[in-house]
Amino acid sequence: MKKYNFYAGPAILPAAVIEQLAQGVLNFNGSGLSVAEISHRSSDFTHVMQESRRLVREILQVPDTHEVLFITGGSTHHFAMIPMNFLAKKAAYINTGHWSNKAVEYAQCYGNAEIVASSQDAQFSYIPQNMNIPQDADYCYLTSNNTIYGTQFQQYPACGAVPLVADMCSDIFSKRIDVAQFALIHASAQKNLGAAGTSLVIIDREWAQRNKPRPIPEIFDYAAHIAKASVLNTAAVLSVYSCYLTLQWIAARGLAVIEQDNIAKAAYLYHFLDNSSLFTPRIQGKENRSLMNVVFDIKNPDLEATCLQYAQQHDIVGIKGYKTVGGFRASLYNAMDMEGVQHLVEVLQSFEQKNA
Ligand code: PMP
């Protein structure tokens, strides 16, 4: 029975990737070994790592100034590694809710993390505009897509000479971006990229290699990861392999096509929510809406639990909103196709009619 997976993360992966991954777990490249039991220094895995890094470069047109790394762990690890590596005097943080809040908290362990713009005054329902980024900041940090609140930057702030750092955990590979705008991008694998376990980092090489503001262990030093070609320690082989397969899937489809599909899928769901008598989108301002995580509410909260149950009976999985914000959330990552979104809308529509 087909399930429609709307989980926010770990999240849906392309069916073809899951099949290839399963095959690789049983017998990797006809080697008679599982991809889960090969050395991260074997030639087979070296190929997977090198190709994954190359595919990221190709898909995102990463300029020569930047390095592509896979580092074990999630985006959370980079909340700490970024200030360790780069926070000397002061860093400027844009607070769009939970994930940027956490990044601020981690940075404060190392120095002055100043919130220079925030949407806390309206429950993080919008993306702050017209910011003044202090030009003496070591870097400016933002969360490009807030997975929990369902907001997304459509344009990134102009930071002048201040290096821009972005947590793209939940919208990397969902659209084309200009990598040159960023000094560092980080993203856990678990959404548009692959199985959880590794994280992608795209980093300006020169910036990474600058003198550190403090002594840090090698494993937390971006420059050391560059020097060791992303295998400073044991790589998360299975997770990186899943990324490799997904990157091939992305490259074959093309990012421009994926971007158009993502616009169409989100437009379809928001159109239903905007016109529904029972449901309403949490984020009202269209310019703030996430195309990846559509957060919505039911106008009669007494029906929330029944609606979740109804959705489940119709093979819809993972639309319960994040625990601190409630409501519903449908995550429309790359691997969710239009047919899946149409199914969700049909089910919500039929629930609406039954409860009219
Ligand atoms: N940033 C964002 C935007 C996220 O959505 C998440 C996880 N959902 C994280 C950071 C944390 O990622 P991880 O748990 O893999 O460290």
C-alpha cells in the first residue's frame, strides 16, 4: 500500500533512490559486500565521496572559491562549529524561530551573538526585511527555510563585506541559488539530500583557512576537513551513499525543473488552504511562505485529532505540526510529487465536506 510521506525530516526520498540504496546495502556494486560494511578509505567509497562532492558542485554551480564537504552529524553540529571557527568579536544573527534561536544559543557559548533582526513579535510568521547588518560582524547568520514555522527567505539580505552563513537544512536543492553569495552553507542530509547521518557544507575556502579565533580540536575545524578531502574521520558511509544516489537523481532531473515543480506543488496546496472553509494557512503573507513546509490550521480545533486520523486512514503520514506550534504541516520536499500533493488536497477536501 502506497504511503504519502509528508514528514519534515527525516523525510521522503525518491523511490528509485530507496531501491538502489536497498540494493547497495545487500550487495554494493556487485562486490559481494554491503555498502554499510566497506572501509571509508576503500576505492569504492572514495569514488562515492568524490562523485558526491562533484555532483554538488555541478548541480549548484559551486564556484572554484568554495569547497564542498560532507561532515558527519547534522546542521546542529554546525550551530556550534560556525562560532568555534569564526566568532571572534561579534556575529549577527537573524532570528526566524526555533532553529536560528538554537544557533544563537550555541554561538553565545563562544562570544557575542547579536540578534540583528527577528520576527518573534509575530510568532515568527514572517521574514524580516530591510535589515541593517553591522559591518563589524564576523559573519551574518540566517535560516533560509524555517521548517517548523513554515517561512522561507525568497531573497537573501545584502550583507556588504560581512560573510553570509546560511542554514539550508530544509531547502537545499529545492531551487537554484547563487552559492557565491554565501561564505558557508550547511544542511543535514535528512531532507532533500539523503538519509540522516551526514551533513553537507559548502564553504569559502579562504574564509575556512583563516586564523582561528581560538584553539579548536581538528574534528571541529572546517579547514582540517578540507585538507582531508572530507574523510578526516570515518565517514557515515551509508548516509553519504544515499546522498550520492539522490544527487544523481537531482542531476538527472535538473534543478530548474525541480524548482518549477516545487513552486507548482506549493501553489496547489496553498490555493486550496486559502480558499478552504475549514483549513487556513498559518503564514498569511505570500512573500513569507515556505514552499517546502506548508503549515496550516483547522478552524475548528476540536476536529484536529479526527482529521489527523482521517488522513492516516487515507495513507497520509507525517502531517502533524511540530510539537511546540501545533496544527498541521505538510512537507513538500523534492521527492514528493504533484500526485501526492493532489492526494493530500483531495483528502482534506473530503474531510471538509464531511464536516461542513
Ligand atoms: N536547521 C533546520 C532548518 C532544521 O529543519 C533542522 C532539523 N529539522 C536542523 C537545523 C537540525 O538538524 P539536525 O537535527 O540534523 O542536526
